[in-house]
Amino acid sequence: MPGPIPEARDLGLGFDPCPGRPRGGRSEAERALAAALAGGDPDAALSAHLAWGALSAGEAARAARLAPEEAGARRLASWLARRARFQRVPAVDPAPVAAPPDPAADARLAAWARGETGLPAVDAAMRALIHDGMLDAGRRGLLAAVGCGQFGLDPGACCRVLARLSADYDPRLHGALFRAAAARRVDPLRWGRAADPEGVFLRRWLPELADLPSDALHAPWTCPAAARRLGRRYPHPLVAPGRCRPAGSRSASPAARRQDSRQLAFDL
């Protein structure tokens, strides 16, 4: 029967702080579609609305087809086609690893999930996801790749953390996208410097490092001015800086790939 929408506490759910979560509803979805057609990032604009059913992929594809002169029509159509391909991948999230209890691994997972790993590019991405419930595909891929790679975390546990935090969670897409991203080998230091050379994103989400010069912001352990705050205001890196780059691999950073951030996000 029609009635008031229950609060989380009425359903026995814990408080879910996410102040930047996008607004839902049909009117918001229509505005997001217009923004994507005008040239905005379709993933950021539409993924949550498609996941929650405020807008259908067919409607979005039809809008792109009927307005080919719009700046973002071709990009929107390509994004929808790629999304459809991933939806055909079997929706099986990574299974948890059967292993004895490991307090050190549990501590690494908790630090990664809070955005307190000591690697600024990784921590800023996680804190943005916690606050907004949304994250661009490139940074979402960075979280998966570093969590399962350098930190050696259980892929199933990482996958569930990102699913819980994502306002655009779609069970038909999340596992496949996560597996594709986690299989990549990424150097978070090089990736961060290439994607955010001036540190604008880092300064927004890591205020404890905001006063550092740009050349030290991505690696605060190299800056004498940051020496006293490491381990206090900001954690030491969970892995030695020398282990940030996967051994025997070619970096997947935007600089190494000679692609802009939009193309990297599309690839991921």
C-alpha cells in the first residue's frame, strides 16, 4: 500500500553516510541524459540512473541515435555498447579465498577500505567514493588493481567493498568490470602523477597533505616537510614505495599509454 518510504533504521540497517550521493528520480535522469549528450562523461552522468531503473539503456541509445549532431552522442553510444557487452559476461563476483585468518591482511583490507593506505592516489580515490558513492572508471580501476595487486587483498572482499560503496552498483556489471580492472598491473605513483599532475584531486580529498608542493604530493615520504606527519596525520605506505610498480610489467599509467584520462576511463 502507498505510504511513507521507510528509513534505514526502520529496516534494521546501519547508518550509511554518503553526503555526495547523486539525487535519483526521473527528472534527474533526464537532466543527466541531456548532460551526457552535450558532451559530459556518460558513466558519471548515467550509470546510477541506469542501475536504479530511472532511465533505460534503450532510451539513452535512442536519444543518441536521434541527436547525432550532439557533441556527446557518439561517445554515449559507444559507452552503452561497451556496457551491454559487459552485461553479457556471467554475473559471478570473485569468490572469497579459503585461507586461515590473517590479521595483517584484515588490517590491510580495512585501511584500503577507509582510504588510509599511505598511497595518496589510492586514498583520494577511495575517500571520493565513500563521500559521493560515485567514481570515474579510471580511479575505480586503480582501486581494484592496487588492492588485489600490490596489497595482495582477497579479490572477493575488495569486490564487495566497492559494491557496497557504489551508488551505481549493478549486479550484471560490477563483477565483470572488477575482474577486468583487478587483472591490470598498475603503478599507482606513476598513474597518479600522470592523471593529476597538479594534485587538484588529491588536495580536495587529502586535506592533511594539501599544503605539500605538487612534486611531493604523490609521494609524501620523499618530502622533508611531511616527515613528521607520516604515521600521525597521514599513514606510512602499506607497501614499500619500491614495490608500488609491479615487477616485470609495463606500467598502465596514462603517461605510459600516451592516452588522455577519458580514453583510460573508457578502456577500464
